[in-house]
Amino acid sequence: MRTSFTSSASIPAGTAVIAIPVASEGPVPAEVGLSRAQLSAMGFEGRCCATLVLPPAPRSKTTRVLVGIGTVKDLDENTMRNIGAAAARACSRHTSMATAVATSGRLDHRAAAKAFVEGAALALHRWAELKRDKSSVPALRKIVLLSSDAQVRAGIAEGTAVATAVCTARDHANTPPSHLTATRFAREALAIARKSGLRTTVYDKKQLQAMGCGGIVGVNAGSVEPPRVVKLVWAPAGATKKVVLVGKGVMYDSGGISLKPSDASHASMKMDMSGAAAVLGAMSALRALKVKTHVTAYLMCTDNLPSGSAMKLGDVLTFRNGKTAEIHNTDAEGRLILADGLSLGAETKPDAMVDIATLTGACIGALGKKMAGVLGNDQGVVDQLLASSRRTDELLWQLPLFGDYRGLLDSNVADMKNIGGPFGGAITAALFLNEFTGGVPWAHLDIAGPMESDGDNGWLNRGATAFGTRLLIDFVANFQPAAKKPAARKKPAARKKPAVKKK
């Protein structure tokens, strides 16, 4: 993340631009120097995220940018995140910016600063590592929030940690597949883990074969690049709650023998590892945010490519938990590698598991590109994910884990097939995954739609979105396991009545 965020009681000398929040009603801040009627005549009503650039005030060299915040009482974290994005975009040609952060009865100083930092940082993010022309990269490198409040400083720290995690995940998902293979991604994960206080284990192909992880080994069979599974563990002292995260990390998905059509979607398949990128990004922020939940993550990383050695239709794979699947479509590969990851996760007996994957075109067809699908075998886990979705503005919509469709996966030669026919693909994919949860409370996030943005919009930028990174951070930070039912007490054995002797 290129932009730094600090706080100060006054505007630092040399600040290039000051962003002034203006509500849609009430008095206009004195530093604006204009009445509401004058602003209205200029087309600025103070609507949320509207901006207006004003020249410097007399005897000043500092440009002023007015940022609409709408109705103050309606301010919440989601609107503040978008306000931060709007302010940063409007000031992006300047090197430094100072601004006050508005609050409301629903939004305290800490939450307001956190959300503002997230929005500004994510709006300014660009991946331009392979461009000679860097003119598209914003010049804004320093943002100062005008406050001496300790809560604002705490919010800045939290927002910086979260935004850094998202930018890291975006960078990975935007990187071309030849520049980020499974082995390179594993090395980067190790470096990030060292900085983030995570324990790590990396499994190579021989180890995965010995472990019985036939799903990821089978998907990898057509690639010259070997697979990697990266296990990350955040183990805070005294943790009593345990969560497992599993991320799909297909570094490039050609579809395998079931080759994808030659269209624009092919170029986006470098982002088929967005689930693993989101999990790695989320894990990197847990220490900075002092998360109290014990979290174990599995990054399931491989290519899916066609070759003479590639997995074929009709092949049968055996997974870590011993179940088998007959392959009817090699492009339904994500569930095959997640099956091994979920099996490994279930063995640790966590309170909950969540997998995240760019899994099905069916989910895009159902929900479009603005939201992800969530399905699960435990409504409590799903409800907590939906709550995190509302707090982070990463939209989820629950789809049914409809058990009647399980029969669509029946196979004549194996425990199941890896696809269930042309309809309800997001549901049958989740039903397949449910076979590997070992009864652990579990939910599945299908992020195929929102993995990529077609343009700049609020805190989203064109390219990889790192959808799910903030949602997962929020989920594990606020996770509460279901109350365990007390063991049934055995009724004491009835006393036998003493025998009565007959006289």
C-alpha cells in the first residue's frame, strides 16, 4: 500500500489539498467561504460522495475539495468507506491531503476513521508493476486525519491493517500466471506469514500424494508446475474458538481437457486463485487487529492445464477423507482441490469452517457480479457471515443447500460425480463440498461474480477486487461458536422394591 495515514491536531505545513466534509443540510463549514445557496448554484448539494474542487482561499496555496457526506444521522461504516474513496479520488493528483472525519450517533471516531482509511486506500490502489508508464498511479502518498483523539489513531491503525491485507490480495490476483506460480505464491505466503506472526507448513507434491490428497494432485496432473498447499496458523494465547479457512488457489484455469471457450473470460483466469489470495490477505491482518480466534488456513494452489498427462473425463480421484469422485468435467476442478482442504480442516475439529472460491459460472448467472453466494450446513455460521457482509459492504446472498439435489451427483463407479448436470450448478457444487466437511459447521462462499470489477466505483478499482478479504477478517474477529448442548444425564436406575416374604 503506497499511501500512509496519520493524524494531527492541525493541518501540516505544505499540505497540498484539504478535503472538507459538507453535509446535505445544516450550516456549511466556515472554511468553505460560500453559502449553501452559492454551492447549490455550482451544482453541489452535499449529497453523499459528491465532490467539488475549489481554488485556494486568499493567502493560501492549499486547494480545497468539498466532499458531500449526505445526512449526518445516516452515516455508517459503509457510507464512510465510500466517502473516503470519493475524497481520495478527487484529491488523487495531489501528493498530500488533510481532512476531518465526520461522525454520527451510529458511527464513533474509531469506526469512522477505520472506514475512511479503508475506502481511501482501496480507491487509490493500483497494480502497475509491469507498466513502464506509471501515470495511472495516483500521486497521493500522504493522508492526514485532523484529530488528536486516541480513538482516531486506533481506527487509522485498524483501517491500515485491513486495507493492506486487501491490497496484498488484489496484487496477487492481478499478477499474471507466469509471474505467480503455485511455488512462488507459497514463497510469498511464507514471507507474509513471518511478518504477521503466523505458523506455516508447506506441502509439496510428494507429501500431498503421501497424505492421500488425490483431488489437488489430480487437478495438477496436466501442469509442469507442481502444486503447493500452504497451511497457516494464527494461535493467539488463550484462544477458545477455532475456525478453519480454505481458499481455492487455481493459479491459472484453462479448464483442463474440458477446455474453456476462447473468450475474454480466459484472460481473467489468473484470478481463479482469488479465494486463496483473500484468505492469505485476511490471515496477514489478524495479529495487527488482535483477533482472539484461533484460525487455521489452507491455501490450495495448482494450475489446471491440458496435456498428455492431464486428468481425463471418466477418471476417478480419491480424496484425503477416502471418498471418491468420477470426473465428468475437468473444468469443475475447484471443488476437487477444496475437497482435500476441507478434509484436512475437518481433522482439526474446529468450531466452524469456511471455504472461499471463484467456483461456478452458475452463481454469476444467478446473482450477477455485485454479490457472492453463500451456502452452508449450519445456519448459525451462515448468519454470522451475512452479518459480516452487511458490516463490510461485501454483499452475500444465501442460496439453499437443497439436499434433494444430492442425487444428481450419484455415480455408477464412484461415491459421486464432480458435476450434477446443467441446472443448479452453484447448489450441486456446494453439496459436493459438503461431503468433505466431516459434520463440522461449515459455509461456502462462491465469489466467481464479484472477483473482478469492470471499472472504478467507490472503493472498487478495475481488476481484481480481493472480495471476501475484509469479510473474512470481520467474521473471524467476531465469530461465536454455537453453544454446545449439555450431555444428556442418565436417569438413575429405579430402585428395586424389596421382595415381600410370604408368611
